[in-house]
Amino acid sequence: MSALPHSLRFALLVSLFMALATAGWSKSALDVNQVTSLLTRAEANLQLVDSSVGHLTAPPKGSAAKLNRVRLDQARVDLEAAGKLVAGLKNDAGVAEAKARFAADETLYKKLDGILTGLPPTPAPQPAPNPAPAPEPVPDKDKPVTPAPTAPPTVKLGYPHADNFKSAVFNLERVEREAEHLTKLMAELRPVADQLSLDHRVTNSALSKAAETRRQAGFVRDGLTKIPANGEGVAEAWQRLADANAIVANAAAYFEPLQAQLMALIDPARYPELGRDLERVRELGRAFGDPVALFQTRRAAAIEVYTQRDAAFAERQRIATAYNRLIEQKTEHGNSVQSACTHFDGQLQAFMTLATAQRTALPAELQHDLAQVDRMGDEAVADQKPMWFTGGIPEQLATIDEKLALYAALDPEGSAVSAQAVESMRRRLAERAKSLEALIILENPLPNDRYAGADRDAAIAVAVDAWGFQEQGFELLAARIPGESWSRETKWAYSNGTWYFVDVSSLQVQLIVADKANAAQAIVRPINLRKDHQKGAKLIGLPMRSFDEALQPNEYLLRSKIK
């Protein structure tokens, strides 16, 4: 048997191994079942070819030859696959029958292939000649001889049959062209290893073409039925129509189950998490958006996004893989996933490009900022400007801390030198502030109080309760809320190998509590409130400092300023 193309053999083996992986039978029983299925399909084509050319001694010509060659090649594909399975069968139930059936089908294939290619068939064994052949019987002169039957003669078609036949042949030629197109398309698609990667639009179009071709073949059949069967060319036309119908039926047998599989593959009901996953990859892409603003004004967010970059990319890959079939088939949902992943890639690339630039620039920026805040500290002491230690200097230090944290995330090892410089500067500034401590406390203003929401009292109560765990028996002198409203944040966050959705609001309450060490002073204790909207919007209070942490002069306040 001639060898199959490598891609075709590979496709067949893949389909067989997939069947083996999903069935619950024993391997041997499954192999026998697969051999039976392959042989049944091969025999259908072999029988059609045998009924057409099995009696010939010379190769046929024309459309009949093409059709029989296609059928025999299709039988060869199935026999080749069956042969590989038969070779590995053990002596279990049904194996002997499967091997005998395969051997018979292979013998018939070789015979038919020899007829189509013009090779002489293997002669059948002849019995030994008799030494004295029996004499031929003497015909009975009185008994009449019956002549051998002859085919009825064809007749020339007259009007209107000739015109009707011409119209039928015209339509028949169209049917044959469409049948040939289906055959070529099938030959093009069959070798594709991953059949489920084929475009469902192509298979659907092929089935539509097959249906239309069958409809046109019906018109040809109706036309030929009205024409005398012994008209010139009518019998040949009937044969051509039968051949074309067989080709279309064979194509439909290939395309129909494939189309059903493809349509099931792209059914949105098959992907219940599609909406959630699509929104997730979009959110992850947005998290990397506007990197300039992230690295300049939202450094805490930039740090979080940077540390989650690998997990975010892995999630993007998972989502792209999960919906790869939809992307391959270019469905509406597949296009949405592809677009979201492409947008994510662009956002991530822009973010990482700027992250690299930031890693290079931050050491010099930190050095410049430290020099500037150092000059501010010297000038504040020299010119007796205590308010600089409650306003400008703390703000500058907060920016330096943000930059240092970002630098540590981008370059953990390289940032160590900058971290030491910042800590040294903080100690020097604390010493200078100490020299102006009395003036700083004298000038410290009462914090702003802008919040007037309906939950104000509830927010203050949560803050008081939170500080009570730090300092028992404290005296509350006042409560101030500087912000005008809650700040809400929604995002996807990654922790311990899991992505989870965050939807929280935050607000700071500043409690003014009595200084037990100095009756003339009070201490400002900031409490950050957090409201988780996914957990019933329950409020949680988190103190910015613990009770035993050393305080700075700008955290004190004269009690006389409390109104």
C-alpha cells in the first residue's frame, strides 16, 4: 500500500490517541472497536469502487476514473490507520475477526488499485489441466439456439427531449464543478493536524455549498427522469449524476461532524467564566495605564503594580490560552479577548520601559531631594522658622520616602545606599527639629475638619475604638476629619497565588487626645478607616502609629487651640 503523507498520518494518529484518552474501555477493546470503525468506512468506498470497475481489465477514463480514484484514496487512509492498530492487537475477543477482515479489505484494495493504475492483477490460481478433456457436447440440431441478450440500442433524441437533455446536462456540469470544488477543499483541510483549528465559517460554507449542490442535483434528476432512458448520452448522464452525488455525500460526511464540533467549541455556554476573565484582563491592563502619573504621583500604586507584573502576565497568558479556540475562530468573544490581551501587552510594555528609566534616574533624584531638604532644615533653624518642620520638610520627607520605596521595589540591592542616606538625613532633621520643638508645638494648627457625611459619628466611633486598643483610658479632646469624602478604590490584587477583587473606601480620622505627660499639650493620633464594600461595608480602624512610637514635634498641639 502506498505511503500516506506524513501530516495525514499524524492527524489520524492524533485523533486515535484522543479517542483512547477519553474512552473508558480497555485499550485492546478500544483498538478493536476503532479498527472496526475504520474498516467499515473503508469498505463503503471499496464496495463502490468494486461495483464500478471491479469487472474491468483496463483502467477507466474520464469522470468515473477520477471519482473512483478519490474513493480508493479515502479507503487507503482508513486502511492505513487500521493496519497500524491491527499490528499491535493482542489475542483478545474479536481480534482474529478484525485481522481477517483487514486482510480481506487489503486484498480488495490492491486489486482495485491495480485496475485503476493499469497494473496487471495477480492471476487467480488455475486448476491442473485434465489429461483427457471431456468432449464438447454435440448441439441438438432440432433444438433452437437462444441468442445472447444484447443491450437495447440507443436512439437519437428529438424535440423537445433534446432541448431538455441539453438543459439537464448544463445543470449537471454545474453540479460536477461544485462536487469537484468540495473534493479539493476536503483534500486541503484533511491533512491539518488540529482539525478544530479550522475556521468554522469555511466548514459552514462547505455544508451550504453541499446542500445547494444537492438541490441542483435534484433538478438534474427531475430533468433526466422526463427523458427517454435509451436516448443518446442519457445513461452516461445518469452515471455522472450518481458519481457527483456520491462525492457530495462523501464531503458532507466529513464536514457535518466537523462543523458540529466547531460550533460546540465556540458556544458561549461552554465558557461560563468568560465575562469575568475578560473584565479581569482589562482591569489588569488598566492598572499599567498612564505610567508617567504612576511613577510621579501614585508611587504606592506603581510599586504594587510592579511587584505583581509577572503574576499579571501569567494571568493574561492563562486567559488567552483558555479562550484560544474562540480567538482562532475569530468569534465576537474571541476578538474581545484578543483585543484585551493586545491592549494589556501594550500597557505592560510602556510601564516596564518607564520602570527601567526610573530605576536609572531615582538615585540622582533622591540625592537631589536630600540635599534640598537638608538646606531647608538648616535654614529653618537659622531663621527660626518652626513651621517648616510642620509643613514643607515633612512633605518633602514623604516624597523622599515614596521615591525610596519605589527604588527599593525596582532595585532591591542598589537601593541600599540610598536607604542609608535617607535614614541619616531623617536623624539630622529630627535633631534640628528638637532645637525648635517648643516653637513648633506653639505654631502647630488644629487639623482641618471638612467631613459632614451622614456616617460621621459612626466613623469617629470606629476610630476611637481602634485607638483604645493602643492606649487604654485615653482622654479624647476632639475628633477632626480633614477629607471631604471617602476615597474609593477598585482593582484586582494578587496574593499567595490567587487573584482577588478589591473594592474598598478609605477615610482618615484624626483624634486629638490628652498628653498625659504635659497637661498643656495634646497629641494628634491619625486613624485610617477602611470600608470593604464586598463584606457589607463594615468599617475597620487602623492607627498610623502605635502608642509606643516616638513622636515628632509636629504631632503635638497646644490644648488651648482646641475649640
